[in-house]
Amino acid sequence: MLARLYQRPKNAMQSGRARTGQWLLEWERDEAQRPDPLTGWAGSGATETQLQLRFESEAAALAYAEAHGLTVEIVPLGPRTLKLQAYADNFR
């Protein structure tokens, strides 16, 4: 099975960086979702895609994946860019 491993990004709506050091492991879909004839909701028989495992380090996540026979794709975290501005810039 194929899984995706990535580091949790910073929440864009808050200034804090809580839980950004965690690594998340999510399974990729094996089959396409299809609409349910009764409700119209999209779904499939692959229930493992509903799981999201959290690890404290990348090494721990890779050890778990290796122990369970998962093929892991590591998604790198994008570069952190800072926009430095002064309060006085609001009045220019």
C-alpha cells in the first residue's frame, strides 16, 4: 500500500506554531470514490484512508511504515517565508 508522510504545516489563521513538529502518515486511495445511490455522498470501500497517524519524528513514522510493509512518499514542507514590515508602514 502507498502512504504519504508529511510534516504538519503552520496554521495560516494563527500566529502560533503548535504541533508543527509532528509528522502525519496518511494512506493514498486505492480506488476511486463513487457516489452512493441513496444519499449521493461520495465514498469507497477503502476505510484506511480515513486514518491519520501522528508521530513525533520522521524516523518513528518510517519505522512504523517499514514494520507494516507500507511504501512511503515523503512530501517536503515548503520554505518558510517571512514578510517583515513595520507598523509605521501602515501610514505611508
